[in-house]
Amino acid sequence: MKKILIIIFLGLAVYSFGLFNGFVWDDEVMFQNAGSIPGTVYFRPVISTVYWTIYNVFGPRPFSFHFFQLVFHIATAVLVYYLFKRFFKETISFILAIIFLVHPVIVEAVSFASAMQEVAFTLTGIIGLYLFVSTENLSITKVFFGTFLLLMALLMKETAIVFFILVFGYLLLFKKKPNNVLVNYSIFAVIFLMTYFLFRLSGGSTYVQGQGLFPIMRVSLTTRLINIPMIILFYLTKFFYPMNLAIAQHWVVRTVDLRNFWLPLIGECLLLLTAIIYVLKSKNRVFAIFFIWLLIGLLPHLQIIPLNMTVAERWLYFPMIGLLGMIGSAMGKLKVKSEKLKVIFMGLTLAVISLFSVRSFVRTLDWRSGLTLFSHDIKKDSSFDLQNNMGVELFRVKRYKEAKKYFEISTKLAPYWWVNWNNLGAIYEQEKDYQKAMEYYQKSVNNGQYYLAYENLAKLLVLYGKDQKKTEEFLKEALRLFPKNENLLKINNFYDQLLNKK
């Protein structure tokens, strides 16, 4: 109980200031502006219900979302501790759980309200997994409830399907008489997965990838495969050296070269081969199951199916547990007899935990607001949406000249997008260069059916447009696309009044 209280206290000490952070990045679209609940594109009814409940019970307050997200994370760390205790000594399990709790890469999953599903599906899946791990004799009831929890995790995020593979692997490796349990689990797993896919397909939710907005989505499968070595290197590097943390990473490796392909590929193949040889020679089943955990945890994020970013720190949340388990397995095999070495080891462990805790505390403060986060993470050659978001934050505080530079960079990086062109148009409208503003609003309209660009262009055409036919045709098309848009209806009514006066 003492160790659990330490986990809770340390979690609160590191992340509690984040409870007072605002909504940032995608949070504003999901929770603040309209309280929209994610679920129309993705098939995630359980996490959508969680969001809906928090929003409707507590209102669109950032504190409420951050509070539950932190509770889920601390609960996950506690469960990781109990899970590791089934395989390792208590001290090793406690150290690994603490590292998971305070690791700086975890901050994005804990501070970004829109990423709550990362924590929630991991928490739910581990509860289901623990039902299989916690006892030698598994009743059919426990197998059913364990598998059902895996389904609940899957209904939070598609990545949770890896839990079904993980449990299957565990039963094969660890149950001495797995036949009945494995058969029962396989039956329940097939039934639940078939039900899941039937509901998903019947609801028309077949979304598995983006629509070509992000750079990694705009390249071929071959090019995405070229990126895999650097993607794996990114996650391994951030685990062991969690510095230079940043959101919205959209880099793409487009050519096969020594630095970005061959060196990381050779290094990772050597690590993979070493791990496989170790498992085969030592027959270390504990190392094997956590090795599988790491591999299948990384697999959905290797861009075989393109995602909306090349890499994201929050995507390491689940795989990190597998990597920590591998480290725990290796530590468990070490036999240190020297008291001096034990003291040195504990000193180094405390130093790492302290450094991670301080780094996470500081990183949590970066998430106070959009302006603090984007100001910290942005670089001249960074992603198009980070440039755009930085411009939006500056526009909100009326620093228009600075905002203009960021919008211009964004349009150069992603000339095919629509939001950045609309925002650049808003700058020129602010400068009263209405012709230029209309030109950029038109580019936004041409790139995508962005309602705000239609509103802005319609307003300027009515007030400053010289071509009556063009204005009338545009208003007609805008209302056809957005027949219930109140702003467009007001603009159209105002235009009718102007014509009547003439």
C-alpha cells in the first residue's frame, strides 16, 4: 500500500499543475468551440461516451478533462506495477512503474485532452490482461470478462486490437495447460471481434487512414516503408533520451541514404536479432512476452497504414510498457552481490527518476496554452500546421505582423491546405487589402470546402465585390453546401437588402 501511495503522490506532484492548463491544439475543436465528440469519423463509441459524459456533467472546462486524464494515467501506472509484480521482484516492478509514471514522453498523452483515448484504452486493456495473468486457474467467467474488457479497449481506440494478440501470446507462453483456456479465449475473441467489425461496417465507419492532408499520407507505400527505420529510431531515442520534445511532427524520409535509412536499419536489425537469439537460447518467456508487447505496440504506428503524423510522443504510451518489461526481465537476471554496486545502482535510478520528473513537470507547463506550447515547439522548418497554429495564437493577441509570417510559411509548406490560406486571407483583410484577402479566401475555397472561408469570402464579395453575377453565384453555391450556416444566411439576407435599396 505504501508503494501505491508513493505512485499517487508522485503522479500528482509531477502533473497536478497541468490540471489548470487550457484547451490547446485539437482540444478547441473537440471540446471548447462546439463540444463536438469524436465518433463521426472514427468508430470509438466508448471513449466518445467518456468525453460526452465529462462534457455534459462538468461542462467544457479544461480542468475536468485534465483531471480524469491524470486519474486514468496514475491508475495505469498502479496497474503496471501490479502487472510487473507477476513477473519481477517488487523493487524492480516499483522502479519500472515509477519510470513509466514520470517519463517525459508520457506528458503529451497526459496533458493533451484529445489524446485521452491513449491512456484510457491502455488502462482498460491492462485490466483485461491482468485478469488472465493474476491467477493460474482461469474460469470461463474470468476469461469472458477479460476478453470483454479487451473489446471495451478496442471501442476506445483501434490500436487496442494488439491486446487480443498479446493475451493470445501470453496464454501460449505461460499456461501449462492452456488448451481449455486458449479455446475459450479464442471463441470469445472471435465473437467479440466479429461483432465489432459488423457494427463498424454497418455504421458506415470504414475509416482507416487520412485523406491526404498530411505529408506522410501524400507519399506512396514504398516511401512510407523507407521511413520505418527512422520512426523506430525516434521512439527508442525518445525513451532513452527524452529531449527536444515537440508536437505535430510531419517529417518524411524520401530517399534511401546512409544516415536516414541504412544506419538505423542495420542497428535495429542487430537489436532484433540479438533479442531473438537471447529468447531462443535462454527460453526467457518473460522477456519474450514483453518483446512481443513492444513490437506489436509499435506496429500500428509504422505508417503501413498512413496516420495523421509521422510520429507522435503519445503513441509510445502503450509500447513503452513492453520496453520497460524487457528491461525488467534483464534486470531480474542480474545478480549483484556487492553492496557498493547496489548503492550505486539505486543512486543512478533515483537520479534518472528525479531528472525525468523535473523534465515532465517543465514539459507539462509548456501545455498551459496554445501560445506557450507552439512557441516552445516551433522551428523555422517545422510542420505546416504548427506554423499555422502559431499564427492563430498570435492573431488572437493582435500580433498581426508576426502572425502573417507564420501563415505564409504554412502556405509554402502546404499549399494544398485550406485553413492556412483562409487565415492568411484574414491577415490581409485586417490590413484592409480586400482584393488580396479575397484571392486567398478563394484559394481556401478551391482547396477544400471550408465553411469559414466561404463565410469570409461571401462577406467581402458583398461589401467590396464589383461583379454582381459572381457574388450571387458564390452565395448560391455557399448556401447549397451549407444551407443551415447562420452567418451565410445573414450575409445573403444583407445582400438582398442592399439590392432592394438599389
